Amino acid sequence: DVKVTQSSRYLVKRTGEKVFLECVQDMDHENMFWYRQDPGLGLRLIYFSYDVKMKEKGDIPEGYSVSREKKERFSLILESASTNQTSMYLCASTNGRSSGLIYEQYFGPGTRLTVT
Amino acid sequence: AQTVTQSQPEMSVQEAETVTLSCTYDTSENNYYLFWYKQPPSRQMILVIRQEAYKQQNATENRFSVNFQKAAKSFSLKISDSQLGDTAMYFCASAVTIANAGGTSYGKLTFGQGTILTVHP
């Protein structure tokens, strides 16, 4: 069974703290994604990785960085958390080898981050 | 650029009845895919149904079917015989192929704002 897990379901941090959100997938997927989900805005892509140590910016990368040291793990980093980064963060992965499968993203359960 | 619009923030339906969720999209691509994703209160997003733009036949998955109107750029989801477990946020999404610097490709999804569906007993 396909599985994407995220390190925390709920997280509360203070403004200025460095925050790490981690995502692990067990499907040997090449592609991994970080989204943030906000009411009325749907999901917006923050960063994307297509291989170990490779990354590309999504639509809203400002204030975020990512790390992918192993194929199964993709981390989202908030260098200095701010209140406008309070959101639900979703990780996803997808197969990068098969043209028929590259669109089907598998999502983690999400991390609800509150920055106070 | 891709845009996806869901104009119904909330919908409700009685158990066993049929409900239709609306979605419109805009794209300049010829090859694209369309999806409906479901996010139950437990928050894990799952794929409900997909439609390839080059296929004229509407996709169906058990009680879920789509009405794909390519010229109108409309992609609605019909849920028949609604069940309490259908209560969730539903997202419409479009996807196009993006070639990355590594020589492989990925499907970039653009999501709508979401529709909260509540099924009442």
C-alpha cells in the first residue's frame, strides 16, 4: 500500500524559530512536492524535488527552503518562521519514470503549523 | 499558466441523493489531465477520478463520474447515491507536463479553491 508520512500532525512554533517539516515516502518515487493549503486558496506548490539533492522552486518559494539527502525523504525548512506561514502543509510524491503515472500524486496527512 | 476555479465553497446533499460539484479551468496546453481529489476530515488527500483531455469519453469510477466539456473548459464531478463517508473537501486540479533540469518530467498540478461537501443522514 502506498504511503507518505509526515513527521508531525500539529506543530506550534514561535516567530523567528527555525522549523523543519519532514516527509517520507516508501514507494521509491522520484518526485516529491511540498504544498501549503489555505482556506479559499486551495493548494499552492512551494518546492519540488525530482532527485536526491535536486530541487526546483514552485509558485510560492519565498521564506522556505528544502532538503533532499535521501530519495525517500524530503524536508521543508522555514529558516525564520513568521505568522503568515501559519498554514496546513502537505507533502506529496509521484512516480517520475512512467509517463502514465507522473500526474498521480500521493499525499501525506498534512502538518498543521501555527506560528505565534 | 493554469488556473482552476471552483465557484461553490460549500455544498450539502442528503444521503442517497446525487450532487454535482462544479469546476472550470483555463489552460493554453493541448495535452493536460484533470483530477478530482477528496480530502476527508482526517486530512489525507486521495485521488477520486482522473480525465485525460484527449479522451472524449467521460471518466467514471463507481459512484463518481465527470462531465468533461472541453470547449467550455468545464469539469464537473457527479456523486451518485451519496454516502456519509463522502463528506469531505473536494479539489479540482489540472496537470500539465513539465520537463525538469534532470531530463525527466513531472506533472505540475494546479488546484482549485476547494468545495466542502457535507452529506446529511
